[in-house]
Amino acid sequence: MTVFFFVLLLTTSVGSAFSLNSFAREKPVRHKFHMIASADSWTPSSWAQKEAKNMPKYEGNDEFNDEISKIERCSPLVFAGEVRTLHENLARASQGQGFLLVGNDNEETFEVDYIRDTFRVILQMALMLTFGSAMPVIKVGRLGNQFSNPGKESGDTKSLNLMGEYNRSSQTLNILRAFATGGYADISRLHAWNLDFVDETDEGSRYRKFAAKVDESLRFMKACGVDTSASSFTKTDFFTANECLFLPYEQALTREDSTTGRWYDCSAHMTWIPEDSRQLDGAHLEFCRGLGNPVGIRINDKCSPEELIRVIDTVNPQNLPGRTTVIVCMGDGKLRKNLPGLIRSIQREGKSVLWVSDPSYAIKSNDYGTSGFEKIRDELRAFFDVHDEMGSHPGGVHLAMTGEDVMECSGGFSGISEDSLASSLRYPRLNGAQALELAFLIAERMRVRTGLPPIE
């Protein structure tokens, strides 16, 4: 019966982030990048009068401006109504009524099978986290929008081919829309979501047993007269996020919503400010502060409570719930030392934020920069421990992951050794089996917080 009520919870929290109702007409920005905004106002181009640290260099020549002008005339990749839906969901999560799951693949490629596999691992993880937390899980993928973010070392703007990257992003998002709303996410098909590891690993076996319980509950609900073919059972919300790095591209996709008059960066639903680009007087913070999108702020152990408050005041002066997400990336030991003071300052100032853990990149297990599964697990455990001590809500997790059967992160039940790891990756990823194993561990911890019995 517990699973039955879980299914009810799951279906009341789904809809369609890619709804046709969101296709409000949005006006493209028409301007040149040398436009200067007045000192006391914000425009989509006001960032250009500030220093943009760690942004790939570009030359504002005719070829580059032509590329940008083409993107300005293109359709937005996401829509204002979708962004507002995500904002509302994040607002509830910031008040302890939801959990954010972000799956990120820095090595993403435009292949339908790849997109499908990563999407369904996120679905599986969300299913477990919903069961563990007894609250809605907000599913976000950093997919379809990283093609336009060249490495910081790149200085060759011509090689960016921004229109080509826009087209790839657009196609990726169209595929995600199809999966989210076209029946693939139908909860009655949860057995069909299985990847090979579900048949081959211990955590896969646990998932099969859990899926059988959900399936049993669905049959019970159908027998009671519940229409399990309704959209709340067959579709799901799925949002996208990106790291706001290359501002000319982000500005070119910024649109004014015709229904509210607010400006939205329509390259993704949620935009993030990188740790090394969020200077208080910098271009990235200036750009993001005027957007209607939810804003993620990545912090490490070097961020002081005073600095965090000033950044939050800049991007969210009205203290709107759901507007600001703080992504914590520190490592186990430094997190236990530094996070309590940051939470304490937020509580003292009455700021509304959503706390999210990003354990993927903070600690490296060997000279090649590959994260160990146990170190990721330990940082997540520290994240939950600190929030338990502070009486605050551990609101989400961001993981570098993929649906592919890669060997980039050592450890876990899959038994990947460091000797077998790929040796040239800057940002290693969890594979599908490891991601699902981590979801089980988080779900079990969340059930303890809510006083629910262990997962069987």
C-alpha cells in the first residue's frame, strides 16, 4: 500500500514541461554587442560593459556578428511558460516540498540512442527518489545546450559554428520533448525503461523488484476505476539547464515574453553561474540578474557567507522562492567544515534558496582527475548530515552521469577498478548502474529523514 500512495504522489507531480500552452510569442533581441546600458538599468546587453572572466574569447567581426544575427532570428529553444513552471516547482522544493535531480553529461553527443538512454536513467533515478522522499522530484538534464559552451582555452571563435550548435541543441530538445510527452515516460512502461545493467547487477535487481511493486499498484488503481491512461500517468515534466558561459550566444537567445514583459534566456529553462565567473562586478552576474529564469550559483569552500549573501542579493533582490539554487561543490571534509556557516548566514538573513549537492567534481581519486564513487557517496552523506544538524532542507543533487556503459568512475557495486578507467577525461561520469546505485542510497537516506520504513 505504501507504493500505491507513492504512485499517487508521482502522478500528481507530473505534467508536461514542453507544453503547447508555453508557446507564447517571444520577441528576439535586436542589438549589437557594443551597446552600453545605463548604469542604473538592466538590458540583455548591459553585461557588455563589465569584465567577463573565464569566457572564451571572440572577435566581433562581420562573420561573427552575422552568426549571432542568425541566432537572434531563430526560435527560442525553450519557452517562458515552461520556465515559469520550473520556477514554481523549485519554489516548492526550496520550502521543503520537493527535490531537484540534475543529470549532466559534459561529453554529450547528438545521437538518439544516447539521449534516450540518459533520459531513461534519469527517469529511473527520479522514480526511486520520489519513493524515498515522499515528495515530487524535479527532473532536469544538462542536455542539448552545452554544444555552445566552448572550452575556456579556446580562442578560435570561427570554429564555434554557433548556428550549427544551435541546430544540434534544437534537435536534442525536440527529442527530449518527444520522450517526455509522447508516451515513452508512461509509468506503466517502467519495465521497458530497463537498460542492460538492470539485468546484470545487484542494483538492477533491486530496481526490478521495486518496479514490480509499482506495477502491482498501477493494476490496483486501474481496478478501482482510476484512468491510468491519463496524461498524469503517461507524461512527465523534464527541464533543461546550462552553464551560462558564452554570453554573446546567451544574449542572442534572450527573449522578451509577450505575456509578462519579462526577459528570459531561452537557451535553457535554468541557467547556472560558474564558480569562477560569478564576480560581483562581473558580466555573468550582471547578465543573469535581469533574467526571469531560475539561477543556479555554484560555490566551493572558498565562498564566504558574506560573499554568498551579496551574490544572492544581486540575482534575487526580492527574495523570491525558487529563484536561487545554491550548488555546493566542496568535498566531504571541507563541506562539513564550511557548509554550516553558509546555511547559518542564509537562515539568519531569511534568504530563500534551494540547497543542492554537486559531489561529482570536488574530489579526484587519481592523477587523471577521475572521481571515485565512494568519494561522491561520502560527500552526499556529509551534505545530508549537515542539513540534519542545521534543520534545513537538502533540496537536490547534481551528478555527472550518462546512460552509456562507460568506465570513468571507480567503485560501486559494478566493481570498476582504477586500472580500467579512461585516463583523459576532465569531468568523469557515473555510468547508468552507478547512477542508479547512488539513487538508491539517496532514497534510503531520505526515507530515514521522513520516518518511512526502509526500501525492501
